[in-house]
Amino acid sequence: MDAPSFTRKSASKTVKFGAIAASLALLTSGCSGGGAESTVPDDCQPSAEVETLHKGKLTVLVAEHPPFVTTENGELTGIEGELIKKIAADLCLEVDSSTTSFSAIIEGLQSGRADLSAGNWTVNDERREIFEVSNGLYEGGMGVVSRGDDLETVDDLKDKSLGTPQGYLWIDQLHDLYGKSAVREYQSDSAVLDDVKAKRIDVGVVSILANTWRLTQDQYSDLKIDKMQKSPDMPYTQEPPLSVALIKKGNTALKGATDQTIADYKDSGELDKSFEKYGLDPSLVTPNDKDSK
């Protein structure tokens, strides 16, 4: 995912109901219980001094988005679920994580109800203005899901019914190329794939990384995914988007600590191993000298 990359425009659409929706959504789940005995060792020495929303805790908002972030037995796991736990451990903090929608994450971070989010979030200039943005983790891209056709160019999608998850940076570009009536928006990647499989739409336009993994699951094994080729008519395809962690604006100390943990995650080879575990190409992991700027 790539995670849906909400711009200021798309974020503003949620302002009217964002506070209510996010407040309700944040009640959906929590990965650490308030008042539970601390798992941080008494002799823990933090890698940096940072201020967080709640003392002793790293308050995190995530969306259920395997293989990047998911919850198993009340604990975060997945490629960036592990990263979040590493950030907290390096800072001698408990993870206090809630699972919610992508739009509620954006609103929650902006309004100061969380410290950080990670999980296939991609970066753009508007996002850099409203958040502290970590250095990049890996490159993503646009995937085209079909029932077996070879679809990988802008022209291949003409005269087809399209579906895509809400909030991606490419949605306006799809509208411009194919018309709004040709593009149906969904709450999740899985909902898109379900409708492609059921022949309710012809094509799904989704994150190449998340859905390369998802198509290894039995229920989607009859679908095919191709990477959208570069086209000047689709600016999103021109440069591979970088996946980053989003941090509350102004908390530069937490950004610095997050960048260090990301660098360690790469240098240790653990990020490469996480990619391999989920059948993803570790060559997409970006070197530490290629940050999100």
C-alpha cells in the first residue's frame, strides 16, 4: 500500500466527519492494554530522548494491510509491524497500537492523537508538509489485476471498467485518462480483487507489492497482476514511490530515531529477509543513502 497516499485535498474531504469517524474507528482495536505490566527492561537505555503523546508509550495508528502491517494475537507483525516494534524497543517504549482506516490515520496524526504510522505509506510533497516523513524503506508501484489478461500499459486499460482503493495518488490521474464513470473506488484492496474475480469490474488498479503477495493466497490464485509501465500520461508511473513512516509534525526527534532504526533494519539484513518471507523482491529495498527527500 502502496498504502493509500492521501493528499491534502483528499484529507480535507474527511474534515467534516473526520473527528467523529476517527474517534469511532480508533475504538476498533488496540494492541497494548492500558495498565498492563510493562515489557520494557528496567535497565533499557533509549537510543534517543524523544517526547511522545503518552509517557512511556509509542502511540501508533495502523491499517490492517498485510504483508506490511497486521495483527496476530494482539501483536503487530508484518514487514512494518516489526519495524514499529523495533522503533519502540530502541526508545524503551511500549507499543500502544490501534487499527483503523487509512483516512482516520491521516486525521489522527494531523490532530495529534498518535505519534507515528507505518505500513506501505508512500510519500509526496504535500505529505511532507503535514507530517515528519522518515527516510525511505523500499520502492513500490502500480499494479494491474485482471482475470488473466496481459495489461500493463495506459492504452491497455481503455474502455475497461476499473476499480481501485480509495485515497491513492493515482485516482485523479485515472479520472483524467478514463473518466470518473469508469473508475469505481473501494475501501480495500481485497474488495477490488473480489470484484475483479466476480467479473463486476474488468481491472483492479492496486499496489503492486501488497497484491503480488495477496495473489499467492488461494482465493485469488486465478487472478494475474502486471506492473503498470511508465507513461507520461500517468505521472505516478514516472518515478517509483518510496514507502515511509509518517510521524506527527514537529516531532523531529522521533523522526531522527525512526530513521536510525530504519537504517539498522536494512543494515542487519532483516528487511531483506522480511521481503523474502512474503515472496517480495528484496532488490526493492532502498539503500540507506537514498532517503525520502
